Amino acid sequence: MKQYLEKEKKIFYFDSKERKAPYEFSSVLTNLLEDNLYGNKSLVFLCIGSDRATGDCLGPIVGYKLTGLQMSNLFVYGTLEHPVHAKNLKETVNKIYKEHANPFIVAIDASLGKSSHVGYFTLGEGPLKPGAGVDKDLPYVGDLFITGIVNLSGMFDQMLLQTTRLGIVMTLADHIYHGISLCLYQLRR
């Protein structure tokens, strides 16, 4: 695990090739949620992406996996069957704030990065800017964010998302899901 400060926000990097990565991720996520989940806040996972591009399906895959967790006051938006993407993101965020009093939103999305970071996943404080890697102008969302770096950033970013290896996406989705489920188990105690 590596930790960076970016404009006074903590960002933690986890290498999906390391066996202990989901456990370290879970520990940091548990600490961040314990610091921020107080009162009667609803915990909302907003899993952003499309099921139509391999590199962009990380969010919907994690959302699909999270729907199997049965926990009161836990809500998941964005699955393979009902993805949250550029065309319905604003509408979905409005729906979350309308249906949940005082939600605490964890935004999950795929991202592009340096070639040395492909296969890493991140956890950070503050909102996520979805679509930034492919020049989409979407609103910032979330109180915490989780990203999976699925491919390198550069020219033809949209094409890179189309040709991303599914194995990388699935490994990241598995690690993120396992880390979240371990965290939620800890929080239930």
C-alpha cells in the first residue's frame, strides 16, 4: 500500500498483484467509514460505468457483486443490469439524495493511469470526477472514492477502454468487492 497526499486529500494505492491488498484496503476503508458514518447516514455505493466497454465495466461488476450483500442501511446503484453511466449519472445522484436522508456515498469507477499503476486500485477521501480520463464533463460525486486503474492513459483513451483486458478488470473487481465485504463485516460487529 502506498499513500499520497493530493491537494490535502489522502489517496491510498493498492497493488492487485499483492495477496494482502484486499485486507489492507479493507482496513483503510473501515477506518475511513468509522470516521465518517455516524448518526443515521445511509451507506450508498455508486458504481459508475458501462457494461458496453470492457475497461469501463469495473463499477457495474462491483455493483453486481455488492447486491449479494444483505445489510440494512446499505444501498447499491450501478450494476450490470442497471448501469450508472454518463447519460444517467446526474439523474441517479438526484434520486439518491431524494430517497436517502443524509447519504454517505462511496463512488466506484474505472480509471486510466500510468503504465506502472495499471492493476492498482485506489481509495481516497472526497469526490470522484467520473469521465475525466475520456474528457467527459460529469459532476463530481461521492464522499469517498474507489478507482481501479484498468489501462494506461494517453492518446485514444476511449479506444483503450474498449480494448482493456477483462482479466485486469475482474481481478480489480474481486479485490475491491472482497475488501468492501470484509469492511462491512467489521462495521457490523
